[in-house]
Amino acid sequence: MIKSQDIKKGTCIRMDGKLYFCIDFLHVKPGKGNTIMRTTLKDVVSGRVIERRFNIGEALEDVRVERRPYQFSYAEGDNMHLLNQETWDDVVVEKSLITGVDFMKEGDVIDVVSDASTDTILFAEMPVKTQLKVVYTEPGLKGDTATNTLKPAKLETGVEIRVPLFINEGETIEVDTRDGSYVNRVKA
């Protein structure tokens, strides 16, 4: 158990039978009345964000979570086989629990967050940026750097994103795994 004033960013609590991560918090001392803790919480399972106020001193059930690196081995239907980097155990995780799963390629290392008391996997995250090779796109023209015009490009994982006109087939680019946006071209 923790007190409401001890909540910080990244703290995981169990409330109403669900797990929530604190993504923002603020101590509020109104002119009259008691100090309150205003928090923004993200549901671990659904990803829904809620705002919740707690009185200072209110007891909350905290959950100890562990964040460990796992390496992506292969996909089998809607399941992804991951290899624990510390124990070399094979773990199966549903695709829906992985953020940025469309940009995962064999050998990528991702963070898996699990409940330490039950060893239940809560979710997994790809790194924010990853490098992928462009396998197909329309040819670019020299000098097509002046505008913000984008064209479709298919990446080595099979996903299609929008890239600037100067990107050509065979080039390696950096992609933001949160929203699938182009970041920059990787120089070899």
C-alpha cells in the first residue's frame, strides 16, 4: 500500500480491479479545504486515459511491475514468440499486447512489462524509433526535397507508411513506432 501523495509518473496502482499507470500528477492546494492529488492514469489493458483525484493520505494498492528486455524470435498466428534476454526462456505474447508490433522484425529487442507478483505480462513496447529498409516505393526525383509531399512506401516488415519523395527503394529509414511516421533517412 502507498499513500496518494507518493504517486509519481510511472507508478502502477490497482484500482476498481484494473491496473493503471500514472502518466501525470499534480498536488493541488485550494484556498479552502484539504490538499488533493490530481492524477492522470492510463489503463494498462485498454489504454484508456482517465483523470482521478485523491485526498492526501488516501491509501492505494500499488503493483510492483518489472520491465525486462525480450528478443523477438518469430510470429505464429496472433502470437509472438519472445526470448527472455536473461533466462533464455521462450515466452508467447499476444500481438494485441505489443505497442508498435507492425514494425517488429526478427531479432528486435523490446521491453516487456509484467506484474511481479503474478508474473502476468501486462504489455510490451517496441523502442520509440526503429530502422527499417524500404522494399518498394515509386522512384524519387533529384531535387524533390523542397516540399512536404509524401508518397507510400512498403517496408521490410510488410507495413506501408508515407515517406518524402526523395526516399528510394533499398534505403534504410528511421520510423516512429508509436504512430508509424517517417523520422529520417539513415546514412550508411
